Amino acid sequence: MKKKDLNVKVSLEADEVASYLESLAKSIRDGKVVIESGNKFISLTPSYKMDVEIEAKQKDDKEKISILLAWKCFEKKEGGLKLEISSNEPENQQQEECQSESSEYDASKEEPSSES
């Protein structure tokens, strides 16, 4: 997948910031976050599980909150992730760029067995 990013830095009134955060929360709940600035945009598909990092700082007369949301692309299905195992590829379907969490298996990351 090609890397795509969009950075925006602007000063806003507190009510405007709250409105943007409310829109972000609704978009996450809806399963699609589209951020536009000028003629550029990025469309993200949040996973059902996200990593959240919140950092708050105070120094003299300046305060800061940083919120980082990160996730891996997982297919979201009703009732959880759908898993099928067979020797047949689905007909008339293209392979998705983001694979399900269960398909990312790396045997080298397993801990050695203590059984002898």
C-alpha cells in the first residue's frame, strides 16, 4: 500500500476544536475517517481495536495534550473477524490490501516451548 499522509497545523477557538473532536469520534464510530484540507484528503478505516496514547504536559504558561490513535487494517465483520480455511480461493474477489489479524502469523515470534 502506498504511503499517504496529511498534516495540518492551525490555531482554533476551543469550540471549534471540540467540534472537530466530536466529528472525529462520530467518524470512528461510523468506521470511516476522512480528513480534508484544501484539495488534499486522506481516507482511513479504523479497526475495531485501536492503540491509544495520550500525553498531557504543563510548562510555565503553556499546556498541551497530544492524542495518538493507531491501528492495523483489519476486516470488520458482524460477530467479529471472519475466518475461513480452505485450499480454494474465493471466486471473483480481489485480495484485500489489509489482511485479517488472524492471518498475520510469524512462527519466529513464538516463545520456545518449555516441554522436553
